[in-house]
Amino acid sequence: MSGVKIVRVPNKLTQLVKRGGGIAVGEAVKRADAALESLEDASLAIIDEELAAIDLLYGAGNPDRASLSLDQLYEHASRIIDAGGGLPGSGVEEAARAICELVARSRASNIRDCDAVDVHVATLKVLRAQGQKLSAAQRKTVLQGLSDVTDKRAREA
Amino acid sequence: MKRMREGDRLNLEGIRFLLVDDNAHALKIMEQVVSGFGVRNIVKADSAGAAKEAINRGGIDVVLTDAQMPGETGYELTEWIRLEAPESERYLPVVIITGHTPESDVTKGRDLGANFTIAKPLVPRVLLQRLFWLSHEDRQFIQSDAYTGPDRRFKRLGAPYGIDGRRSGDLKAAVREASEPNPDQDQINPAMKPEKVVL
């Protein structure tokens, strides 16, 4: 292909949406939220399964944990994010995302830090158990702590 | 972009959604959310390969795909749609949904031709807002050696100074006479100089 071709594409979605009828935005969001609530128990079960798997592999009980690749930690944390909505307002998903960020930065710097992993996993467990009871400010402080740990490790790398 | 209001109405009933995620629970979440929006026509795929087959069959109107999947990722699927899918399907709206979202991934999705990238967990209001934008979007498609996808220039800031814009929506760069005198340097300095703040 040479040069740039600019194509004006008829927006099929616009045409379909404009046909009238349908539901109001507020109602659509309410129905979707209600539909998601029906999955909360399943989401919670997945979060607990993934947490148990993380503990088994990367917890203090595994003497080989220091030599394990962090790839599985990333995958388990990703599945906790995927399970989303199991514990609304607990901060669990944000902590799982912080784990993914820690692993991504560890891969980039090629430095493995068991203490940082421990802090993240412990925080994840605390938020699973108590996150919904914390105030928004307390959760923010806890999550900021994870971010600070990751930033500090990155600066030291 | 047009702001979505509570009373705005959307009729998604006749729109066929292709939902792609290797994680069965995440796929179920997507399905529940779009069903709540009134969507009745849903095709599910647990891999990029299965998604391609669905797209090749035709009739898909919107693609929602997970970013990280084993084998081919959502990014690769997006690239395939823009470059290799049947001609009629290359302009499909694609929304990438990702769990861990470093900024580089958002840029990657955009540069491979995705319309939007949104973060998991899937929040119904956020997804509906993106669908609302998609349905009001009049972005052109760009096809070139370096990029194929929707025009990445969201902000229409107008043509550079001294150049007449070519778009009908380009802002006019005409500048009127100043209505107030220019501030003198003593007024400018305090506004520009960083100062230590005592808390």
C-alpha cells in the first residue's frame, strides 16, 4: 500500500441504534448491575480459589518460592481481576492489579523481590477479609502503600 | 465526545455482539452486562481463533475482546480484523478489555486499530458509555502502511497557525485585537515562578 487512504465508513451501529425504542441509559445500567449481582457468589469463589493458589505457590510455606517464576502470580492475579465484582468496594481488584504491575516491573528490571511479593499478597488477603469494612480513605492508604513499594523497588533497580 | 445522559435511549436489541475471552467466568460477566443493556444477539468465542471464524461468517456488529489470551491475544485479533478480515468486516468497532493496563498497552491497542480500551473489572456504566460513543462516532478510517484503523486524532484542535484547515469542523484561527493590555513582567513572574509551599 502506498500513501494514506481515508475512508468514510457509514457507522452501522449508529443506524441500528437510531431505530428508536430501546431502553433509557439509567435503566440499562440498573439492569446490567442487577445481572452482575447474580454472579457475585461465583466471583467470590474464584477470588478465594486464586488466593489459595497464590498462597500455595508464593506463600512462606513453600520453601521453593524464591526460585519460582512470577508468571503464575501474574496469571492468578489477572484471574482475580477477571472475577471482578465479587467483593465490590473491597479494593481486592486494585490490589490484584498492583500485583500485576509489580510482576510486570520485575520482568522489566529482571529483579525479583520476595519481600515486595509478600507485602502485596498479604495486603490482598487483608482486603479480601476486611476490605469492605474499611473506609474509602483507609483503602486508598493501603493501596497507595503497594504503589509506593513498587515505585521504591523500581527506583532501586 | 457526546455526553451520555440518564434519559438517553439506546436500542441495542438488533445489534450482534461478539464477546471474546478465554476465561469462562469473564465471558459470562460480559454476557450478563450486555444482556442487561438489552442485547439479544450474542456470539461468544473463547479464543481469537474462534472469534475469527465468527467474523468470517459475517453479521457481527461490535467486538468486545479480552486483551490477554493464551495463543493469540486480543491485540492480535484486532490487528487481524483491520488488516486481514474480509473487507466488509475490517471496520468493525473493536473494544479491548484488559485486566492489567499499563499505558503502553492502551497505546498498543490504539495503534493496532482498536476503538477503545477499557479496564476490568467490567463496569456496566463505563462499557455503555463507550458503546454510546461508538454509536455517535463519525471518525474516519485511515488505511496506510503504518496504521489501519479509526482516525486516532480525537482532539480537533484545528489546523496549525497560518494554515487553513481542510475539515469542515476545523476551528478558525482568526485572532481578534487584544481587549486588555498585555500584563507586564512583574505580573507574569509570580505566575510562572515555582515557590515552596509550607503545609
